[in-house]
Amino acid sequence: MQKSVRYNEGHALYLALLARKEGTKRGYLSKKTAETNRWHEKWFALYQNVLFYFEGEQSARPAGMYMLEGCNCERVPAPKGCAAGSAKDAALDKQHYFTVLFGHEGQKPLELRCEDEVDGDEWVEAIHQASYSDILIEREVLMQKYIHLVQIVETEKVAANQLRHQLEDQDTEIERLKLEIVALNKTKEKMRPYQGNQEDEDPDIKKIKKVQSFMRGWLCRRKWKTIVQDYICSPHAESMRKRNQIVFNMVEAESEYVHQLYVLVNCFLRPLRMAASSKKPPISHDDVSSIFLNRYRGFIWFFVCFGRFLLLLLLLFFGIFFLFLADLFDILLPMLNIYQEFVRNHQYSLQVLANCKQNRDFDKLLKQYEA
């Protein structure tokens, strides 16, 4: 939705100066005037989402400016009057034309042309990317990633502090074991005369000791197997299996929901926004906003929260953190308001969509998107 912008001459001159020095794209273009339908060569400079044009490259003051927020830029063929004729018409036919369509009602499109096709493509791409709202969305996503990374760093700091204490305890234990080794070596030196007598032991005694060793190992393995079987049949193990099954089912359902949101935003919402900005829009921006109310915002928030949810789930099953199952749902609480608003407005969105389908152009366009 377009918003009003207030600026004075000082602001415009300052932005024009920045555009001349640090503009994203600068160069000469031919501009068609709406009054006389004649082409005049101007020096253009694009800065952020504002397009300035000057009488010449050395001009200090801009001759005019355009706000590009919410606009659409596309290549157009040469006018029909330049198809054939004199050498001048042939030269005009080699020009590359493109048009800037503004989202404001009643504002005429800006028609431009240049001599180089590559330069024209660069201008079209630069104007496409001159959107402040897209930058805000990217900033919001990056801020969520930054907060997530900060949380990971804090967790790593706590883990590093714990490891440091463990290393200190291990150093103390190593020193104690070194002292014990020294004491054992002294004891071993004293027992060497008795070891010589043990080497001359009877072979039958050695066999008996070997059998006893095998029996002790078998008893230990049998006892451990009994402990494991008892735990597998215990109520705690059964509850853990049920809990894991619930979590995995939820992850599969939420991943399918993320895929459906991705298809809804990329295959319907964004193309319909572009169609609403065309010369003969089959649907208005208000209808698009009513049909897809909170879908795009919900997709971004759900994508971030679902990624954090999967990370904590992996940490839980690998034993890095000790968490209860309810702790995993705390990170999904910010999505509750979006879910509630989505459910409340679902019937209204369907009603608006049904009204729009009565328009043949919109119904035909919707079938193309569905195909």
C-alpha cells in the first residue's frame, strides 16, 4: 500500500547530490514528455527508491524526481511509428524502450529508452530492486537470524564455561592419579619377588581362572541384558516412545504446512500483487490484501520459528539438553495470534475470493496460476 511522503527542497537537493555521487545506476536516457509526446535526453541517477533526472551530467539541480516505491518496470517494444521509413526512423527502431508503471492512481507511466540493450536491462533490474518495503522484510528476517545466533552464542558460552570447570576438575584428577601411579610403582617394586613365583603356577590353576573369567563375563552380560529388557517393558520407556511418535508426527505435519505456505505465497500472492500493478489490473491491491490476509507475515514468522523448533528437537534427541516435551512448544507461542487472526478472517477471505472470481479476467488468470 502506498504511503504519503513529506519532503522539502533541501531534502530533495541533498538526495540529488547523493544520487549524483553514490547512485545505484547513472547515465543518459531519453524521456518521453506527456504533453508533447517528444523524446528528450536527460541524465538520470537512481538512489535507493528515488529516481532523479538532470538536464546534463554537470547540472547541480535536478529537473525532476520520481518515487519508485511500489512501482513496476518492464521492457516494451518500439512504438509502431518507428517501424519503417527514413534513416531516422531506422535509428529509433534500434532504441531499447522500457516503461515504469506507478502504483498511484491517475499517475501516468514513465516511458524511457536507451541505445544499448545491456544498459536497458541493467536499468530495468535496478528499478525492480529499488523497493524499501523489500529491504524492511529482509531486515526483519536477518534480525530474527541474528537473535537466533545470539541465543546460540550465549548457550555456547555457558557450555564453554562448564567445559572449563570440567577441565580444571580433570587436571586435579590427573595430578591425583599421578600420585597414585607413583605409589603403585613403589608397591610393584616391592612385590616383584612374589611375581616370579606366580609365573611357575600350575597349568590347571590357569585353566580354572580362565573359566572363571569367562563365567564372570557371561554373568555380567546376562545381568545387563535383563536390565535393558526390564527398561524396555517399563512404563517410562513406553511413555518416551509415545512422546517421540507425537513429536515426529507434528514435525511432518508442520513441514507440510510450511510447503503449502510457500506455494501459496510464491505461486499466488506475489503474482497477484504484480498483476494488481499492471495497466489493466484484474484485481485490486485491497482485494489481494483481503484474500491473503496475514499469509506472508505468517510464512516468515512460521519459517523462523519452525527452524528453531527443529534445532531444539535435534538437540533434545541427541542428549545435548534436558528438556520436557512442553518446552518445545514455547517457541511456537508467538504464532498463536497469527493463527487466531487467520481463522477469524478465513470466511471473509473466501467471500472476497468468490466475488473476484466473477471477473472473467481474474478467473482466467487464477486458472493459469493453478495450472
